[in-house]
Amino acid sequence: MTAHIIDGKALAEKLRAAIREDVASFVAETNVTPHLAAVLVGDDPASAIYVRNKERACEKAGIKSTLHRLAAQTTEEELLDLIGRLNADDQVHGILVQLPLPDQITEKRILDAVSATKDVDAFHPENVGLLVQGRPRFLPCTPHGIQQMLIHHGVQVPGAHAVVIGRSEIVGKPMANLLLQKGEAANATVTVCHSRTKQLKEITRQADILVAAIGLPRFIKGDMVKPGATVIDVGTNRVEDKLVGDVDFGQVSEVAGAISPVPGGVGPMTITMLLRNTLTAAALKARTPGEAGG
Ligand code: GUN
């Protein structure tokens, strides 16, 4: 194996220690404990694990978290009612609705209903718009976590050709937007590929930085990667009860210069950035107490 491993778990621990200190300073200064409300609808086991990990991470960082568990058959109106109450609750700074939601609920209607100033996932159209315009309120958690991995691994992003595979609202689109902005670990030339892209391999082979967020286990093979490239694997596929990335690690680690593994890569970084956003949301509220209520 030739590639350096980009250890997201180790970096996440380091950044979480810094966040814990920042939370402690914030609490000492304001007497307010940042509070994240997580909403979990239904009993998807993977979602339950993610939410539990988020709760544990909050606790360790000194952030209060409350979990609102709703039954799988919850209606859209019931969920909107809960979101309305959390929006109006002055004690709640961040709201996270775990995705995916059951089929009877229209995801966009729910995400649009979360107060933009409590939207720690950065899914609200106002926050997406602010990011696109280069003046973000919250940075989207997974893309921001990836950006931190690139910075801390010393990857030269400005001027690099970054190829993002996947155009989801959670990863692909915000990742492309983040890399496109002016600033550190940005200023990249960005190409976004997806299921309808022709001659994918020709494009991925041009990537200095390749972000794989396709949702297909071990989809990226060694011959799709430029020698020496940095490869970030965002895949979280379950194969025979094992967590498998979108990158064929065995093959690609022989070609790439640096690669993030699954597990232990992007996953822990996403939660870390959620902690950061929750503190940001509490700080926003402390600065503009009248505005962050709904
Ligand atoms: N489901 C998978 N990833 C995410 C995420 O980043 N945020 C939320 N809310 N749900 C998810």
C-alpha cells in the first residue's frame, strides 16, 4: 500500500477537544449551555445508531442534547407541530431531523420548516443560499468535515481539480459549493459527476481530489484514480452487516497519494462539525436574542 491514510477518527478527537474547550468558555461567559434537539422518526437501525452517536458526542463536548423519538407512522402534520415547538423553544439552539424520513412525510416540507437560525445541518434553503453566495451561517457538516480533513492533511486545494461524484443535497451539492468558494481549502476547479455522467472514468482520472459520495459499495476502482490523488470516501454502505465505502480501498490505496478509510474517515468528522454548528447556533442566539426563536 502506498497511500497515506487520512485518519478522520484521530482528527475528530482533536477537534472535539477544542470544541469542548470553546463550549466551556461559552458557558462560563453566557451561563447558557448549547442545546441540540434531535428528531428521530421510525426505527431504522442505522439512523438510531447515528443519533445515539450524536447524543454521546454532545454529552462529551458539554452540549445538552434531547432526543425526540416519533413512531414510524407519524404524520407530516405531527412532525411539523413538533418542529414548530422546537423552533419556538428559547432553550433549544440547534434542531436536527435525522434523515431519511418515512415515505408519508415530504422531506423538503420538514427541512424548510426548521428555523434557519437553528438549522445545524445547513439544509434550509436560506442556509444553502448563503453558502452558495460565500457568506455561510452554518457550514454543512459532512462537506465541512471533509474540508477539515484536507486542511489538516496538508492537501493543496486552491487550484486543484476536485471531482465530486454524487449530487445529493447532503453531500455532493454542498461539497461542490464549499470547494468552489474563495478561501483556505477551497478555490478549487470543481467538476460534479453523477449517474448520468458519460465517460466517468476519464473525468475521475483527472481529479487531484476525488470525493466519492455515490452510495455504491467499492464503486471507485484503482483505474479510475490518478496516481497520487487524494481520495475521500463518503460511502456508508452496509454489506453483509459490514460498513463499506464507495471506494475499493484495496485497489485505490495502491494508486492514491492519500485516502480516507471507511469506517474511521469522514463519519466521525460529520458529527464533529455538528457539534461546532450547535455551538455556533447558541452563540448566534446569545448575540441576537430576539431573532433566533422562530
Ligand atoms: N442522514 C444521513 N446523513 C445525515 C446528516 O448529515 N444529517 C441528518 N439530519 N440526517 C442524515
